[in-house]
Amino acid sequence: MLIPLLVGILTILVNMVIQVLAVVVLIRYFVSRREPGEHKATAFKYSWVLTVALAVLFVGNLVQITIWATLFLYLGEFQVFATAFYH
């Protein structure tokens, strides 16, 4: 029982690192895109910021789901990757 618990904790930690990396990438991207003296943003710019942020976080979540699905396959919980991924 201890081994599955440790594997689960390790997987959660890996997923947390992925989430933090996604946020760091977003922050660096938006800071680098900011122009000095820029105080007023348009609705289009706000929409673009949200679109990019959601896309990066969505990809990060898909990576995390893939990690869990792979772990479930490895542990024999599921026989088909698509089922493990959907779970």
C-alpha cells in the first residue's frame, strides 16, 4: 500500500511542477510583450491575453491528464489509453 501512495504523491508533484511551469511561461510571455508606457489596453488585447492564457493552461492540463493516463495503463487499471485518458 505504501508504494502506490508514493507513486501517487510523486505524480501529483510532477503535475504541480507542470502547472507552475505553465504559469511561469505565461508570466514571462506577457511581461516580455508589455510595452513601456503602455497603460491603456483595448478589448482585443484583453481577449488575446485571455486566449493565450487559456490555451497554455489547457495544454498543461492535457499533459497532466496524459501523465495520469499513462500511469493508469502502467498499473493495469485500464487496458486502453483512450479510456484511461477519458477517465
